[in-house]
Amino acid sequence: MGLTSVGIGSGLDIGGIVTALVNAESAGKIAKFDVNEGKINAQISGIGSLKSAMSEFKDKLKTLTESATFGSQKVAVSTKDYLSATVDKTAVSGSYQVKVEQLAQSQKVGTAVVADKSSVIGEGSLTIAVGSGDSFNIDVVATDTLTEIMNKINNSDDNSDVTATIINGELGPQLVLGSKKTGEDNTINVIAADTDGNTGLADTFTMTEVTPAKNAIAYIDGVKVVSQENNISEAITGVSLTLTAADINKTTTLTVSKDTTKTKTAIEGFVTAYNSVMTTIKDLTSYNADTEKAGILQGDALPRSIQSQLRNMLSNQFSTADGDKMLANLGVTTTREGLLEVNSTKLTEVIAADKGAIAEMFSTENTGLASKMSALIDGYVKSGGIMESRDSTLDEQLSRITDSREQLNLRMSAFSDRLYKQFNAMDLVVANLNSQSNALQSRLDSLPGVVRKNN
């Protein structure tokens, strides 16, 4: 870079002149870069907005391709005091009268009362089993107390069915074993064997029933149902009951009916997401005559293509076992603006009367509306899809602008250096001329008879 000070010989502001000339040369190009860069960034932002709306739409479509969205059932109970219930899609709509006579209960058995839980019991072994399950063995050494035996039972790796605890009753402490499983088939069996010649262990572990095992007993529409557990899953098709309290004189009405909420919510979500995509496309591609402002993707074929393909799919008929169906059959219609609107009442009625046609219409693989739309959208938004390719193209354009800016900077730097050299050379010539002029004037002034005039 040349000198940037005022010219010594000419007195000109060489730095200012060079800067002005460089700016004049580069300003137009920089302005063009800025405009193009702004347009590209706006397009990237617009593509991102469209991709976001389409991704959300794809999520809503996914729900409509799942069988669980359609044909589901719901259950209600007249009171929650005695039972709760859940259903699956195999449940049959209807009403059931349920009475709970008895809850299932696990058995508890206790040892003989001992004088002190810290006293040793005797040497030997215990074999413990619950119902028809596998038994497990506990080795008792001569120094084991009731507390230590309790811990051995609870900590045994082979024990999955029994809980041992010490209860200090009126007569003294005793070890109580409780079954982890309810029902009469899950009673506890304990066999004690002494190995020290005494009968301390066997006598202590002569078990007495503390709490009897019980089966759950309920009546469903007058039919007696007996279960080992309080969870009854096979009494009513598709219905699982959990009994929580018993009173044979109280009746709980259980009602199974079609659950229209899940299907309706999914369809309404589809409509909302579709409208979001269409509104986004309109905002990106339209022209506002009042503001004289065009959308950032106006004239772009990509959003228009998406819009056209989606609208064409909506106008199709879809084959079902109940005949060909269209969205209008569900109460979903298209407005003048090209958006969807839902007649909520009609949609609820259609879903309630549906026998599988709605699921076929939306979720049939390759031909259902949601399935086809999902495949279309996926081609745009997936990794490596059309929109990612568009983003890559725009990024490359930005990269080229960045390269062009760097090249321009290099050219302007060289241009600036050249100007400085030229102006400095001129300044040197002017300085030399001024020096010669001063010398000549001095000689003239020294000639005899020449008198300098003072201004």
C-alpha cells in the first residue's frame, strides 16, 4: 500500500482521492452482491418455513396411517369405588352390570411365638414354596436368630414369591411369611428340618395361618367370575377390570362405546396442518398489490408444485369396503381460498357410525390419502430430499458470492496500490518542478539590477 498522507509536492489528499476512486469502482459490485445475498438468504428462510410446515403436516399424516387411530373403544364406569376398567379395540360396545363380592387376597402364615427375636432357633434347613411354584431352600446355622433367618429368606436369590417380616404381638415376636401372589392357588408351604438333633427349628416353624388366601369373586350380568387376582382380563372380551373394593350389594355399571375422540382429533389435526402448509405457500408466493411487495418465493416452481400435488390428492376418491369415499363424506370441505374446513357435527356422526371405511380411506398402504400424502411429503423433507437439495444449491450460490467478494477485495487492493504509485509518482514530479522553480526564482532574484517586488 502506498503513502496515505497529504502529497508532499502537490499538497493533494492522495489517500482520500485513492479511497474515493476505489469506492467508486467497487460500490456497484458490492451493492449487487448485497442484493443477491439478501435474496438468497430470504429464499433459504422461505424454504425453511415451508419445510417446517410440511414436516409438521407429515407428523399428522403419520397418526392417520396407524391402525390405533381408528376403531378404538372407550369405557366408563358409573362409580370408581369398586373397580376401574380399560379396553382395547376388540371390546364390544355394550353395558355391563358388575358386582364385587370379594377381593383376591394373599395368604400369610406365622411361626410359633418365640421368647426373643435375638435368640438362636436351632440348626437345620427350611424349604419354602408358594402354590405350584418352585421351592427354595434356606440353610439355618446354629447361631442364626429369628432376625437373621428373616434376612436370609428375603435376600435369597431364589426367592421371588415370599416376604418375611417379624411381628411383635401380644404373646411375643413371630416370623410371618406373606405370599406375593393372591388367590387360593398360591398358599405357602414350609418344611423345616433339624440337623442338630434338637427340634427347635421344626417346632418354631410349625406354621399357622394368619391371613387366608382368597380368590376374587365378581358377578358380571349375574354370571359369577372367579379369579386368582384382582386384575380380571378375560371375563369380558377386550375389557380388563381392576377390582379395588368389595360390596355385593353395590352395582357398578360398565359401559363400552366407540371412542370417536382419537379419530376426530387426528382428522382435525390433519386439516390444521394442511391449512398451515397452504397458507405458508400462499404467503411465500403471492403478490400484495397494496404494499407492492412480492413473496420471497414468487415465481418459484417448487412451492407451486407442492400445492398442486396436494390439492389433486384431496380431490380423489378412495376405495373402501363401504364404497368410494371423499373427504366431503366426512364433513371436510374445501373453501374458496383452497383451505380445508371441518363440519364438526357431521364428522362426529360419521365416525360414530363408521365400520372401518375411514381407516381404509386414510391408512391403506400406497392408496390411502394419508399414506399417499405422507410418501409425497417425505420426498421433499427427508434427508437428501428435494428441499435439502434446494438448500444445498442456495448455499453454493452464497459461497460463490463470498468467493466473488474476496476476489473483488483482492482486485481493489491491487487497484489501490496502483493508484498510490501513480499519485506518488505525480507528487514527486510536482515536488521536483516546485524545487526547480524555487531555485530559478532565487537566481533571478540575485541578478544585478533586479529588484524583487514585495506584495
